[in-house]
Amino acid sequence: METAEFLQALETEGRLLATAAEEAGTDAKVPTCPEWQVRDLLRHTGAVHRWAAAFVAEQLTEGRPLVEPTDLDGSELIAWYRDSHRHLVGTLAGASPDVECFAFLPAPSPLAFWARRQAHETAVHRVDAESARGGVPATVTPEFATDGIDELLRGFHARPRSRVRTPQPRVLRIRTQDTGAVWTVRLSPEPPVTTRDASGEAECELSGPAEQLYLALWNRAPLPAATGDQALAALWRETSAI
């Protein structure tokens, strides 16, 4: 996907998130994140939007802490979230393609990284807001979902902080039925190593439509039925939270 496509997804997902949060109310529980109420979701996601925008706008080359507001609530908090989202979209849309700034996953450029990362960040948290509101959730395209799976597997879980590990080498395969994408995840006492292929024998395979797998692998929906060793599917559910 291109940066412009991620920016369009980011704009859409943020608007949907704000609408669902407003309809749910900031006191509502978030079933997909049981420790949160909607106010926690908005404070976190809005702070992430402002944090990301600052790296690009100020061309910051080193990471800095995320600071969430603690005194905003109700309609004031919803308005603050909407402003945070607009600011992020505007910052990314107006940035030079060759802007140099901090990024924490491999990408063609820092701008490409932040557009992609914030699009998926917002989509996943939009699902959280809709779980609090109830009703029929919005959908994402199979291509967007496939990209989000790839970012999760080959980006986040390639980092040292991934807790998806096994005492002995094991192999998990993930396959989207609609886009034909396949990943082979090699587990060990070290961080997972994921390749975009179906090489070698897998002890467990998770397969399903891309959107279902996207939400399941981000722990926002049940995992699809697994073939092979069910313990590997359970291991993902228990240890993969970001």
C-alpha cells in the first residue's frame, strides 16, 4: 500500500473511532480491552496521535516518552481527540516525503512508517471504541488487513520485546484465504523470525479471511480454527499482546 492510501485509512478510522466513542460515552467499558473505559482509550489514542505528529513536524530523531492527559473527560475529551486526529492527518499529509525523523520499525521512509503505523493503530482502537458502543462494526479492506498482519508479524514481533517464544524451535504458519498471503513464523527462545512464504513444515496453521486474522492476531477477535498443534495457537493468544 502507498502512503496516500494509509493516510486515507487513518482519516477514515479516526472519524469512526470518535463517532463510536461519542455514542458509547466516556464511562463505557471497552470489552476488547477490559482494563479500559472509553476515556482511557481516547486519552491513549489521542496522545499517540500527538506524539507521532511531533516526530514528523519537529523532525525529532530520537524517541521520547508518550504523555497521556489525565484531566480531560466527557465532551471535552472527545473534542480533544478529534483535534489530535486532525492534527496528525494534517501533519502527515503536509510533510515532505523525504522528512527525516525517528521511526521504530523498518519502512521505506519515516513518513511511510508513521502513516502506516498510525493507520493501523487507529483501526485497531476504532474496533475498541465500537466494542464499547455495540452494534455492527466497520470493516477494513482485505489489502489493509493483510498489511496490518505483516506489520505485526515482521515488525512488532521481530523486536526483542516480543514475548512469543518457545523453549524449543517451533513453526507457526498464518495464511489469508482471500488475499493469498502466507507467513511462516519460526519460534524459539529468541524473538520470532517471520518470513513471507510457506517454506518448510509448520506444526500449526491459522487461516481465515484477512480481516478476521488481522483482528484475531491483534487480540481483538477470536482466533480462527487452527490446524495442527493447538498449543501454538494458545501460545499466541497468551503472549502476543503489544
